[in-house]
Amino acid sequence: MRKLVIIASLLFLSCAAFHQEKPSAVEILAKADEEFSKGNYSKAEKLYTDYLTVEPLSPDVARVHFMLGKCLYEDKDFEAALSKFRFVTTNFPTSEYAPEADLMLGKCYLALSPRPELDQSYTRRAILYFRNFIESYPDSPLVPEAKEGIKQAREKLARKQLLSAKFYFKISQFKAAKIYLEELVDEYPEVTFIDEARLLLAKTYLHLGEREKASSLLKELIKSPEKKIARESERELEKLKDE
């Protein structure tokens, strides 16, 4: 008799489990948002994907694709994130999520850009997206974030210029070094290492016999807030006077 009771209980539990209702689309979406807020991006991504499977024509499609992009971005899958953000900007350009999706496209390209010495196509593309965002949404509270993205991207482009100049300077190709350095100084005056570039330009001028240009630049650089550069500029200027 006892065995029969146990078997009956097991059958009841099995049936109850079998007939247990699956979570609704609303519950799936709520759980996805909860996991995202906790930083569980992989779990959230799966739940958002499950939601789209259940509700492919939901009014929340734009938001869900945007959130999928955010999950992928946070998990550093920038290529996949790009496709999600682009889906939002292309198919839902007037949605409330389109502006930030535009910004995120720039952030994805910046994240994908390689070391300064390598090709910087992605870096330039990031700048284009950031500038487009600022022009399209000038009053957005996210504009400072776009400007910071531009600053980081320009820093990387300028660093590539400086590395090229240093290479040519090292192999005594001073005319080539001059081209890179003058372009850097003209195009990226705001970068953090501008005085380093200007000092190398002054040295390049000296090697090319352009003493007046070198002297003028060194006189400016002795006032540099970077003490090492100021001291080196002063030494170079003294050597120039003694010649």
C-alpha cells in the first residue's frame, strides 16, 4: 500500500511539472531587464532573444534589439553589438532608442579600433558617428559622451602620426618626419602629447637646417608645463645659440 502511495505521489508531481505554465512574454522581458540591471549580460541576452522568439512583432522590438546591443557591447562582442544598434537606427529611426543607438555605433567602432600603429579606419568611422550624433541631437545629455569619444579617437590618430614621425626621424628621413609632425601639430593641437610632438619637430627643423623655425618653437617649449620637455627644449636652445 505504501508503495502505491509513493508511486501515486510521484505521478502527481510529474504531471504537475508537465502542466506547469511557461513564463509569459511579459515575464521573460521583465526577467531580462532584471538580469541586465544586475550585470548578468549573457543571461539577459538569452532572455531578450527568447522574448523576440515569442513576440517577434511586439511594440518593444526596438527596445529589445537596443538592449541586446547593450548586452553584447558590455560582453565586448562589438561586431555583434554593431548589428543590433544598426538594426535600431535603420528600422526604427524615430524611436526613443535611435539616438543612443547612433552613439553606441560610434562607441563600438572606437572599441574595435586597433593599436595606433595599425590601420585606423574604424577610428575614423567612430569619429564620423560621434559627430553625426552631435549634429543630429545637439541637446542630448549624451553629447559630452560623444565629445569624449571624439577626443579619444583623435588622440589615437595623432599617436599614429607621432609613431610614423619617430620612425622616419630614427632612420634620418627628416623630410618625411617633418611632414607627419607638421600635420600632427596643425590637425591635433589639443592632444595630450602635443609638446612631445612639437619638440621632435623642433629637432627635425634643426636637422634640416631650418634654424629660425627650430628656435621659435623651442622658445615656446621652454614654457611647457611638462618639465622634462621644458628642460630639454632649453638645452637645445642653448646649443643652437652656441653654434
